[in-house]
Amino acid sequence: MDWMHLHPETDRNEPALAQSSLLAHLGQVPDPRLERRRFHALVDVLVVGVCTLLCGGETFNDMEAFGNAKQEWLKTFLQLTHGIPSHDTFNRVFAAIDPQQFLDCFLRWTQSVRQTVAQEVVALDGKALRRAANKQASVKYVVSAWAESNALVLGQLKVADKSNEITAGPELLRVLELSGCIVTLDAMGCQKKIAREIMEADADYVLALKGNHEQVHGEVKSFLDAALVQPQSHGPATAEVSKTEAKLESFETVEKDHGRLEIRRYSQSAQLDWFADRSQWEGLRSLGMVESVREVDGQTSVERRYYLSSLPLGVETFARAVRSHWGVENKVHWVLDVCFLEDQSRARAGYAAENLATLRRLALNLLKREQTQKRGIRGKQLIAGWDPAYLARLLGI
């Protein structure tokens, strides 16, 4: 589908539209409405929606208000034959769009702007849409994939509840281009099936271990704790001693900020001959541990986390993967709640919650990719609301 087909009655907008890969991709989303009920072009609805989010708006009412305030500017590159849609129209359209088809559009666009990075860390993690459900319904969750080096949300998939994050992970992995990447997941995603899916995608994994694999967690903890305390032993060649003779590679970082001291010690071992279940984890090549020592106001706390990984021995690569995984919380989930107020969204009809979640991640990607303004996300949203030229830059027109 091209822009001439979308707007057959005018060629006034063709040059600007042809320059924008984003708008071209949005123009490929199938319209779910009956043709006789298409009072507003679907691409117009989508573009006004994403512009509203880029400028700090949140709701369908905001979309209507933004469209009316910026109508003359929007008409320079959109059709808007019947003016700006009402908030009810925005609601109905986002509730009706097939979320898988909208996600496909999102994935095609992200792949078109994504740059190839050797051993790119892609973090998968779930997030609740806390108010996007009626009282009787379970809380809706979205699993997002965050590419750290590209600063892009590569994709997202809604699941019905937190327990289904286990099944949603493989589904999302199958639609992403992960060859050569390092995929990280928290303990919910530490599953043999997910490890297999990642290896079949020609990628590597770093999976956090916790109580959901109690026996494996206990064995790995015992092995790495003993190896850290007593790296070598000269006693009899028993199984326990062989564990403590693991050759650990170690790496340490120190951070001081506002009276807080945090030391992170990363350790990795490729010794797996003692691990009875190693063949059940596809591609397993190493075990890892992170010890975090925090000192705040004179109080010290120590926490250790343990990992299964397909990475070969190389502790700095392991450390980068673990650090990058925290980016999905700090650079995606936190921003979505603080700058886009995702947790407060009450969109509930049809597929509205899922489609708005995709639209927010699209807007987040646009804001993160733009580098001329050295501001945070909220600062860029303010500038986009004030300056149409900057908003056009974000859209790529």
C-alpha cells in the first residue's frame, strides 16, 4: 500500500509522506472498519495518536484536543478530510485494530531503523497495565523486548496474567530478529523451553535463577559460593572439592552517588561437569553470579544473584549482559509509568489497552532515537508540544 493509494484525491502531501518511513509503515496497518464507516482515514487516526503521546498527552480526549489545536499543521501532511476524530472515534478505532497486525507494523518499523550491533543485549521483561482492566478481570501484562545498544523497544506482547509470561516469552522470541544477540530474562523466564528457543534463534542467553528452580538454584548457589570463598583446594578428589576448584573469572564495578556506595562483583565459571542437569539446558556453557554490596547511611547490605548462560567464559561480556537487563526497568518500564502514565491508563474496550501499549512504545522509541535535544524524555515531550518543527523531526517528515 502506498501513499498515493491512501490519499488518491490529493498529491499535495505525497513528498512529505514519502520521506517518512514511520508514516509509510503506519499506512500499512489494515483497517478493521467496514468501508462505509471509514469517516476518518486510519493512518490519520494513528498519526494524531502518536503525535499526542510525543507531546505528553495520554488519553483519547487528549488526542481529540491535540488534533483540534494542531489541525492546520497536521493538514500539511495528513488528509483529515472530515476534520479531527472525536475521542469516541479514537476509542473505537484503537479497540478494533487487530493487535497482532499493529504489532507486525511496529516490528517492521523497528527492524528498518535498527542497527546491527555485535552481541546486542536484548532484555525481555513483563510489566502490568494495572488500571486497564475491569474489576472482575485479571490484571493485563505486557512483555517487552528492549535492545540496549540501539535504545529501542523491539516488540511487545500482551498476556492475560503474570503466570502466562512463561508462554508469552517464546512467542515474542519467535517474531524478533535475534541472531548474534544476547537475550536476558529474569527468573520468570528461566525455562528450558525458552533457552531452547533462544538457541534456535542463533542467539545466546543469560537467565536469572531463583526459587522457581529451587534445586538448580541451590546447587548453583552452593557451587559458586564455595568457589568464591575457596577457589582452590588440595584435599582428596571428592565431588565437593571438584566444585570448589572452579576457575572463576571475576570483574568488579564501584559506584558512588549521593552518599550511596555500591560495589558489584561479577563471577563466571565454565566448569559444568558436576552439574547433573546440564544436558537439559540447551547450549549451557557457563554459570554466573553477581554480588551487590550496598552501603547507605552507614548500613551495609549484601545480595547475590545467580545465572545460567550459554555464553563462553568471558566475565566482562557476562557483566554487560546483566547490567543491560536492568535497562528494561529503568529505561522502559519506569519511563512508561512516569512520562506516559501507562499505569494510570483506563483504556479497556476491545484491544485498546494492547494497542495503546504498542503506540506508547513506538513514541518512546522515537523520543529516544532523537539526539539533537540533550534532554530527558519528559523534556523532549515538552519541546515537541511547543515546537512543530521538532515534532516533525521526531516523526521523520
